[in-house]
Amino acid sequence: MEKRFHNIWKFLLLALPLILGTTGFLLAGEKILDAMFISACLYGMEYQDPPVNLLVEIARWTAPLATAGGVLMLFSSARRAAGNFLRYLGGDSVAVYGPEDEKEPILDQLGRRGIDGGERFVRAHRYILLGNEEDNLAFYSQNQRALAGHVTCLKCSSLRAQESVSPDVHILCPEETAARLFWKERCLYETSVRHGHNLKIVFLGFGKLGEELLLRGLQDNIFDPEQRIEYHIFGEAGCFSGVRHQISMISDPVVFHREPWHDQLSLLEEAQAVVVLTQEGQLALVQDLLLALCRRELHVFASNDGNLEFLSGKDRLLPFYWERESSRLENIWGDKLFDRAKRINLRYAVLYGGASDTEEAREEEWKKLDAFTRYSNISAADYHEIQLQMLEAMGEPADPERLSPDRLELLSELEHIRWCRYHYLNNWQYGIPENGKSKDPVRRLHRDLVPYGQLTEEEKEKDRENIRILLSVK
């Protein structure tokens, strides 16, 4: 929007001599068309007669300046278009749209591959839309045909990532990306082992950031079949628990507190992790926490401005600069995560669907998936990174051929728990479909939403094979 106003002002400045000249000649008695024609000639310095009034005099002096400015603008525009075309020919070009302060860091990371899209559609191999939700959706709708077949990251606060109906459209949610990164960077497995897999995690603040952190935590923090990890939420949760009405089926309880956090100081002291998610007034909140609590560590989802450096007791803070981390190019694309998910899906297609094990088949099989199944594979690929950290801590090889049967069985059961949780968080429930199949996606019923021990040996073997597939996919 700011750039649009800037362009309007540039046009008005270029047209100013024409407006002044036309007005001046009209006042001198010229007809409208003659006045406009003579004023247009001012841009080429073809008017040699004495000026008839002050307006014409001003127009006569400013018109050549406007001509020079227009030529420079035209040259700059042509130069930019040529540069963009050369970047496109170079391969793997990325066009970026949105506010200047958000585009600049991305374009810096892209280097020669980056194209500033400006206000118009430009040809590129991939696209990143960083504007507000309304502008991004409008841009995609207007250019849908041209964008077909090109991976497009679309920043959107209303839609969840798994709502994307096209495999080429990635819903860009900085809060979700940050949540994924946080649980990988601050993996709680060893903490969970030390406490017998009984943990308490406190969120101070909720909103979109807290919602994504909770959803990712419930699917990533799975370390033992008998674990009890409690999530205590102090913050406005809206209709979250009402919408996700099957969340109660998950064995790790989620407790939404109505009382203020300072009425539960003992809980905050004994919790294994306290995460500050509140953004507005964060500095004052953290200052109060440092004063009220004696605990040694506080995780803080901080902005990029580094205000925490001014606090006494900052050595007790573990800041996570979520906006900066989620805007890193590798995290925007999620290429590693998507590539692993696609490879997992291909292995299943090869084993159970007779697909060929080729790069072309990998993309074809991925495009066949509905959004729910596609994101289920992404969830599995995401959790696999946690399992790799667990194996490393156990001193076990991440090799399906060398993994002990006991460890394989443990990982299989944990993966089944994650799979169940993914379904519960999307409001599926246990049930026997009337069509005799294993699932009914319309009524959201699945016969395998049961504890691992109640599965048939055939179904257990599928979970074991799932782990073998995950470990074999690099």
C-alpha cells in the first residue's frame, strides 16, 4: 500500500507541468485541446514564446526536469525488468512480495536469485507472499493460472498450514514455524528421562503463538508410552478447546487456568519449563517473573529488538527470537521437512501401491494426497527429528538394520501415539466405519485409534515398517 501511494506521488509530480501549463494557457484564452498540446510541448522544450503568465513560466522550467526524471524512471524500470529476466533465466529464481521491511531480509538471503516483485506479477520459479492476508489471497486469486506449478509460500493468519488444497501452496505461518523450531532446539527428552517422564510445562500467554506451540508440543514431546506431560496455560484461549473437542483423548492433560499466574507461584517454581509467550508488555512481565520466582530458567519468545538485555537477571533468561528464526529462508521453505515427508509417502506408495521409486513418482504421489493425509506425513517427518535426538541420547544407531528389537518396538509405539494425536487434534475418534474399511473420512472415524497394545499384529508391523522407512529416509 505504501509503495502504491509512492507511485501515485511520482505520477503527480511528472504530470504537474502539464497541469500548470494547461491551466495557465486556459487563463490566457486558449482552447482546452490547444492548451494541453502546447503544455505537452513544454516537456520537449519546444515552447520558445514568452510565458503568458506565472503558471506557464513555472511549467516551462519544471517540464524539462520532469522529462529528465521520467527518462531516469523509465531507464530504471527497464534495467530492473532486464535484471529480473536474467535472474529468471538463471534458474531457481524467487519473487518476493510484501512490505519493504519484511522483503529486504529475504531478498538479502536470496542474493542473485531474489526478485523484488513490487506491485506487479513477475516471472519466477518460486514465490513468497509476505503482505497482509487480504492482499496475499487477492494476488494469488488474480494470478492463479500463472502460479500453477510454482511453489508459492503465502503468509496467512487465518488458515492453518494443512488447509492448503494444493501441494504447491505452502501456507506460511510464522508462529507454527517458530513452534516447530522451538521444540527441536529445546528438546525435552533428557529432562523427561530425569523426571521419570512426568513433566509440567507452563505457558504464560496463548493466542496464535501459544496455540501452535501447544499443537506442536503435543505431537513432538512424546518420549514414553506411560508419560504424563502436563501443559498449564495462563492466557486467553478463546474457543480453542471447544473447537478441538477430542483433545481430551490425549493422555497428556492440557489445563487452562482462569486465575492469574501469580496465584500459582508454586506451580511455576516446580514446572520443568516456563515459556513466556506474551508479546505486548513482555518486558514488564518478565521483570515481574524474575522478581517473583527463584527458578533458574525462563524461556522467552522474544522479538528481535533485544529489550531483554536491559533486565537485571537476564542470565536466567533463555530468549528464543522467534520472528527472526521463522523468517530464515530455509525455515520459510521447509525444504528438508517437505522432502522427508515426500520420501516417506513415496516409500509407502512403492511398498503398498506399486509405484516406481523415482523422483518423478515422488512428486506425482505427493500431488495425489488430500491435504489431511499430506500434512499427516509432514507431522511424521517433523516428529522423526525428535526420535533421532532420542536415539542419539540413548546411544542407539539411527539405522533400521542395527536398531535393537526393543528400541524398534518403543519407537513404533511412540509413532502410533503421535499418529493418534494427530487424528485427535483434527477431531477424529475411534469407530468402526459402516463401509467395512479402516476409516471414514467424512464422519472422521478410524478403527485403529486405540492403544498400541490393542492393535492387530498386522497393524503393529505397519508401525514397525513406518519406523524402518523413517530411519532409511535421509
